[in-house]
Amino acid sequence: MHELGVAQSLLDYLEKAAKEHHLKKIKSVTLKIGKMRQIVPETLVFLFQTLAEGTIAEQAQLQIELLPVRVHCLQCNQTADLPPRKYSCPHCGNSSLEWVSGKELIIDHIEGDPIDAN
């Protein structure tokens, strides 16, 4: 269950980012996650919410956008999304592929409330 490690690392990052950007509360976080990461979004959200209790991100909404597995075929020079459990070009069937996307884990957006200047 590597979602636990991802959730903890995300929370650690948010604590640092909140200090750096003078936020008193994290309201939402948007992640972009490649399907090759094999992260179960529901599990990640549950673990994040559990770990966030009592922290600056306690009420934060975690939004996850799954990114497709996209490859470029070295044989036919086409780029395509791969269906699950397929590792050959959907156009020509060749397995000489370059990974274009699908392994990402990106914090795309953080929204929070700033610390009052008063």
C-alpha cells in the first residue's frame, strides 16, 4: 500500500508550502497521477484525510486527475494511449515504445487561506 507513503509525503510537503507561502489553512489540493503509478485514488484520499486530522490540511479536499499511459512507437512513429495491461503499439503491434506519460505524480494546484496581516 504505497498510498500511505504518498499521503504522508504530500502532507509533509503541504506543511512546508504553507509556511513558505504564509497560509494558515490548506483548502484544496489537486494531484495529477499517471496510471502507471498504480495508485488507488479512493485509498489515497482516505489515507490523506486520516493523516491530515489535526494539521493545517485537516479540511482540505484532495482532487485527483488520472493521466493516461501514453507511448510513442519507434516503429510506426505514432503516439497513442495504451489500454490497461497492453504493452505494444495499438497501431502496428510493435513493442519498441518510448513512455511519454503515465508515471507522473504532480502537485498541480494548492489552494489555501492566507495568514491575516493584522
